[in-house]
Amino acid sequence: QKEVEQDPGPLSVPEGAIVSLNCTYSNSAFQYFMWYRQYSRKGPELLMYTYSSGNKEDGRFTAQVDKSSKYISLFIRDSQPSDSATYLCAMSPVYGQNFVFGPGTRLSVLP
Amino acid sequence: EPEVTQTPSHQVTQMGQEVILRCVPISNHLYFYWYRQILGQKVEFLVSFYNNEISEKSEIFDDQFSVERPDGSNFTLKIRSTKLEDSAMYFCASSEGQGGGYTFGSGTRLTVV
């Protein structure tokens, strides 16, 4: 089993839809979680950072962490064509060290 | 908004040559990192650096690689003798500390020919 898994997509949704992006992981020691957006041939752009379980909201983005299920989610409300990108989850057991990245989910938001 | 700056944006080098990739992290950040991404593959951790020393490194970060923070602003990655398989995007990142995410630079695309 891979350490961090994501549905590779591509996921296509119409503009305005609510998008749900998910990651599962195998290492129960992970407690720091991040979501990134990456446009083609660009650096990852930090969207959300969370610690341990629970929800965090920032604008149109909501991150959820369920450590008991080893499952994290990113919800995007009112999706826009500019949200079309690859979404990466990353996680680590210890802050300041290796964050393990998932392979990414490609999202296309169609106008 | 503060950003992590990387130079050059693209470097082409011959196999066996040394390259130095440069990064200017965000000024009040204390933790520094290098990651790489081979085209079409996932982002992979290379090394983390805190308090002027390496705090963790991956299996990829072998003796060919080294990092330095030569002054108060720059953070460099050196590859001593490049191989074809070192061709990738190299990303520098920095973070303030616990409670903050990692901010990535735009990357240096390294092409080894």
C-alpha cells in the first residue's frame, strides 16, 4: 500500500459546482496536513494547513481531517475555471521535516 | 505577499558537471527545504534544514548533494556531479514554524544532457 493515495482524476466539473478532493494514508503517525494547488510547470501553492483532526475553512476552501479513518478532504465551493489545476495533499508526523506528498488529482472546472 | 525566490528558472548542464541552485526563503522563516519533481511524477522530499544544520534527508539526498545557507538570506542546493536522472524541477520551500504551512518557490527546471 502506498503511503499517501489520491484519485488521479482527471475530475471534470461545471463552474459553480462543489468539488471534493480526497487523500487516504497508511501512516497513523501523520498529524500535520497540507493541501496545495499546482498549475502546470509551476510550484505548489499552499491552500490549507491543518494539525490533527477537525475542519478548517478559508474562503471557498474547507479542509477536513479524519485521523481515525486516515482520510483527509478538501472541499472547494463555487468552483471557478481558474481552479483548474492539480491538487496535492501532503502530510507529516513531525513538523519541520519530510512532508510526504500524494500523487495529485487533476481538476478541470468547465465554464 | 512574501514569496520564496528561486534562481535560475531553468538550467541546462552537461552530465558530470556541478550545479548550484539558489533560493531566497521568506525572511522571517526558520525552516528550509528542498524538494524535487520529475516530470509527471509526485513531489519528493530531499532535505530539511533548521538552525544551520540538516534536520532530515531522504535516500535521494546522497553524497552528490549538499546544502548551504552561506549568509542570512540565501539557501543553496549543490549537485556535485550531475546525472541524467537528476533532470527534474527542484523546489525550495520555507516555513515559519509550527502552525504554518510550507511556502514553495516557483522552481528551477534542471535539464542534464
